[in-house]
Amino acid sequence: MTRAPKPPPKAAKTPPAAPPARVRRSAEASRTAMLDAAERRLVASGPAAIRLQEVAAEVGVSHPTILHHFGSREALVQEVVRRRVDLMNADVLAAVASGMDKREVVAPLLERLFAMFGSNGHARVVAFLALDGASNPSIDGLAPVARALHARRAALAPAGVKPAREDSEFIVQLTAFALFGEAIAGPLFRGEPPERPDPKARARFLAGLTQLVETLLPVAASPPAAASPPEPAPVARRRRGSTAR
């Protein structure tokens, strides 16, 4: 009589993954850690990469803890961007207050801002949000910079000259768009390998942008109004029939 084959041994059950270790922090430190973890994902892969469960696991808190601090995933993304914008605005506003009209101020400021847009990933964040159709605090963040710059230009304007607010807004927008475009597509437009951008080409671009901004910042005096030509002297009419003596 043939014996039936023995059934294969049952596979050992995989033990459930241990929950992430909780880390004791103050409320403010926990909030900062959550923002840092979400920011790394946002810069690398955009808003879709931010999953609250993954952020919670990395930070060592529970999912409800993140909701307690921010309310929703969308609010967390907005807070990450707002924090970045506030950091840049603080740098720009300090430069404006110290004398944005000085040559030694503009160039270092644009260097720092380009680092924020480029290597620190702010241009990627703005692009991700724009493609995602999300509201963008970065654009709203230009308003306080434009107001401060306009006040500075008005204070330095020649007597009797009032700069146009739209001109100050244009300078801020032009600078932001130029830095954003260089960080995202500068190497592509110049035909450089994206992974190996030409540092000399970028230096020339920033030098040209600096020169342009320095040209736009001063408020030119209005040219004097052209004097009206004098009225021609009336010509005396001779009476009919009179003869010259």
C-alpha cells in the first residue's frame, strides 16, 4: 500500500512590523521635524510624494499627531512652502532695509536667492505646485517684498518725483522669474547636460541679472518740461491808402 506524501511544512508566519519608535519632543520640535520630513519629500518628488503615514513613521509620531498640528495633508504642504518663502523674504527685506540701492548689496543677495531656488530646491517646489494646480504661497510672498522695495525707492527718489508702484512690482517679479527659470531650465536652454550645468555660464547669467536689477532700481528724475515758445509779436497793420514817408 502506497503511503500518501507528507504535506509540505507550513511557512512560518512573518511577524508584524514593529510600530515606529516614538520620539519624545516638545510640541514645537515635533512640528519642525514634521515640516522637515515633508519638505524633503516635496523637493524630491512633489506634493504627491507627501504621505502622512510615511512622514509620521520617519518622525516617530502617530498619524493623528500630524493631523492635530496641521489639520490635513494639503495644509502641511502649504505650511512647508510658506516656511521657505518666509525665510527668503526675511533675507530680501533685510537687504532692502540695509540699502538695496548699494552695489555691494544686490549681487550677494541674488547669489543667496539663486542658491535657494537652485540647490535648495525652491524652484522645483514652485514648479511642482504649479503643475499640481495648487495655490502657491510663493507668488503671494512677493507682495511684501514689492511693498518694501517701493517704499525704499520712493524714499530715495529725487525731490518731486514719485515712482510708480507697478515699476517696483515689475522689478521683483522679473527677478523671481529669472531666478526660477535659470534654476529649472537654464542648462537646458544653453544645451548643457542637466546633471553638469556650466558654473561659468550661470555666473555670467547672475552677473547680467545683477546689472539689470541695479539699472532698474534707481528712480530717474523727470526730464524738465520743454519751455513753450514765446508768442510772436503782433505785426502792425498799415492803414489802407497811407503811404510811407
